[in-house]
Amino acid sequence: SGSGGEWEGEEEEGVFTDTAVAFFFVSYILVVGTVLLNIVVAVLLDEFIDSVDNARVQEEQQKREKEKAEKKKETFCLDPVLETLSKFDTSQDLRMRIRELYRKLDIDRSETLSFQEFAQGMHSLKTGKNTPIEITLDDWETITEFSGPYGESKYLDVNGEMNEDHFEVVMKRQFERYVQRFLAAALEAEDQSPSLQAILFSLKLLTIRAQETQDASAGGEGLGG
């Protein structure tokens, strides 16, 4: 009986030991698993937040660069030429100046103006500035108002060239935008009297109204056609 009691004691001790070991390992696995899971989730979440922030920053930076490039292109592309045209006396004088410019740009005398001729002619113009005028294909598409999925322009023919009448329309539209930019810059100037500011503001409103009337007229003609 003594040996039986010892056997039972050893058996109970063994069961207790196995239970303790099992409890330890189960607790260890649960604790480590939970901690590791939290760490993995935290790392993945942090990486996701960083990627979202980087994407947002990159998108904003690209947007600013695009706006800056568009503003630079719109402001400085044809401004030296438009500044020269601004010295006109009458509307007829402006028309004659634009058509004279067209004849200078039409190098091959084909009575149509291609992108190459336009860019080469603008580059060779003497505007009194230190740097020549550089026209890119993007500039050309902006000036001729490309639109639509196929890059169409109502000012260009099937060969992508512009005649004298369309050149006059395009340059007048560019000149209108030049005047609007000029007035906007003048309105932002700090060294001007209130009366001058009021005059400039009124002129800007008039140019906007004139542009709206012209656009509405062009839209009506398009519908009528």
C-alpha cells in the first residue's frame, strides 16, 4: 500500500506538472501572439498612413507644379509679342499689326501657318527682350485651344495649320487674356490711389463682360450652324 500511495503521489505531481507546463505554453502563445499581432497591425497601419500622406503630399506638389507651369506658360509665352501689339491706336490698327505679324511668321508663304513655322517665327522675332520666345507643342495646343478626345481645334485645318483669319482671332483672344492679366496685376499693386484702383476694376469688369458676350455669341453661332 505504501508503494501505491507513492505512485499516486507521483502521478498527481506529474499531472500537475503537465498542466502547469501546458498552461505556461498556452499563456505564452496567447500573450506573444497578441503582442505580435498588435505590433504587426501597428506597423502596417503606420505604413498605410505614411503612404497615404506621401500620396497626398505628392499629389498636392504635382498640382502646384502644374498650376505653376500653366501660370508661367500663360503669362510669359506670348507676352513680349502681345506687349508690342498693345501699342495699337485703333481696332483697325490692331488688326493690321496682327496680320503683318502673320505674314512674318508664314515663312514658306503657303498662306497657312504650321506649328513649326509659328515656333520658328516667334523665336526669330525681335521683341526688345533679352531672351527669344520659345514655343513648345503644349504652348501651340493652348494657343489654338485644343479640345476634345482627339485634340481638335476649330482654328486649325485638317493638316493642323492655321490661316490668316483664324490667326487674327487667336491672337485677339490671347491679347484679351493679356489685358486681363495686366489689369489683375495692376489691381494687386499696393502703390495706387483708390480712384485708379476703381478705374482698373471697372476696366476689368468691362473686359470680362465683353468676353462673356463674345463667348455667348460664338455659342449661338455654333448652335445655329
